[in-house]
Amino acid sequence: MDALRTDWTRVDLADGEARSASAGEGTRVIALSGNVWITQAGEDRDVTLAAGDSVVLASDGDTVIEALDGPATVLLEPAVNQGPGPDGIRGLLARIEAAIERQSTGRIWGV
């Protein structure tokens, strides 16, 4: 299996071909064509996608993407392009928690 990059990477897979990706938390996998099976280290469930479907990876574990029932094409979109910021979902949650803490202590603007 070849390792993949996660900066808007297009991946064409032959039927039954699997690739590993060191994609981080928050990376979106978009099925452009065909059907794919996705499994991620540390996650309890696998995911299958059909063309047009997408999933956001929940952890930084290694990910395997395999074409099912014919060739498939996926696009890997890094989390930094999706809005929460370069630190992904965990960073967004940390910022929300910090804002709640500031509000509960009367320090709304972080001072």
C-alpha cells in the first residue's frame, strides 16, 4: 500500500486496490466515483462511501481506503480547508471551552 498526502489529494483506485493514508483528524474523504471502504486505526467502526458521499475522519490514526466493486476515485481534503482552523476539531472544542470558562468567570474578552 502506498502512503498518501493530505493536501487536496486525488486518489484513483483500481477495483480492490487499497491505499494507506496518514490523514489527520478532521480530514474529509470525498468519494468522487465508485464505492470505497474506509477503516481507521483506533476507531470502532468502518465506513463505506458511494459516489457523492463523504466522511470526516475522527482521529489521527492511520487510515486505509479500498475500492469496492470496481474502480473508485476519492479526494482527501485537509481539515484546515473546512473552517474550524488549522488545529482541527480538537482545537475548535478547546477554543469553545475557553470561551465558556471566560464567560463563567466574567472575563468575556479573555482579559
